[in-house]
Amino acid sequence: MKTNNKTRLLIILAGLLISIGSFSQNDSYIKGRWTINANVDPISELFESYNWLYPEYKLSVQYGVHNILEVGGYTGSQKYHYFNDQDSVYGTSRKFLYGISAKAHLLPLVVKGKDFRFDLYVNTRTGFDYYSSKIISDAKRQYFRFQGGAGLAFYPFRRLGAYAEFGYENLGINSYTSYWSWEFGVVYKFRRRR
């Protein structure tokens, strides 16, 4: 029997929704929590061959809307080279990143507790890269971006920690550029008092 990818995806999504719905821990350490991540992607791959020397810097904010789920947004920047018709460097400029993000935390599904020093999660981001150079045509100035992966955070302090993420990234439907990516940074978590 042949099963297509859409059917597999629907089965996985249904399983996730059932597990989220059946998970009814009232004292979740995710729900109601704010998380701020500041990170660097040190090895940005070639993309249209003009941003290969500079890392990406991102800032993201998520809010815990469920016992295991956080949603939020991100923004960032990266310096890049652009070239003239003779393939020599014409100048440098900046691209700006923005979009939405979500994280599903895995430890609360298997370990009951108030808070952990470790945090294991799967994540996804989707958004756009906007190239600011006037030399690039308007048709090539904005690219769709999708990233999915997993992350691990360690909190040596109560609210402050470090994290690393590894995933697969698609940097544009037009160019079909995709690659494995990793990033690392600092994370700060807190709750607003009522």
C-alpha cells in the first residue's frame, strides 16, 4: 500500500494534536512564560553567492500559550556582498529577517516537574529575508524562508541560559536554496507578575 506525504503529515499532525489535548498538566512551566533568544548563525551558506562571509544575528521572543507550546516572532540582520555583471564585489549591504516562530517542548511530555535546567524542543520558523541593496532588482529583494529543527537549552542560572539549535532551512522558493543550519546563543525566560 502506497502512502503519500500529505497523508503522513496529516497522521503526524493528528497525533500531535491528540497528545497536546490529552496532556493536561495544570502547573506547566511553559504556559504563561516569556522566552527571549539572542543568537548568531555562524555558518550561513552561499545564497545567490553574495552573503557568504557574514553571520546572521537574530532576536526572537516567544510566549507559552499551552503546556508544551510557545509561539512568537523573530527579527534579525546579516551583512552580505553583492556583485556587478563582471562577478566582482560591487559593495556590501544588509538583509533583514522577520517572521513567526513556534516551539513544542518535549520534556514536559515525559517528565513531570516545575522547572528544568535542560529544555529539549522542536521548532519551526517561517518568514522573509529582505535585501536592502538598491542594486538588486525588486523581484529578487524579498525571499520566503522556512526552517524546522530541534534545540537544546541549558540554564545554569534560574532564568538565564545558553542554547543551540540544528535544523534544515529553505532560503527561497525562487532559488530553491536549502541546507542544514545551526545556531547558538543566550536565552532568558521570565513570567510577568499579576
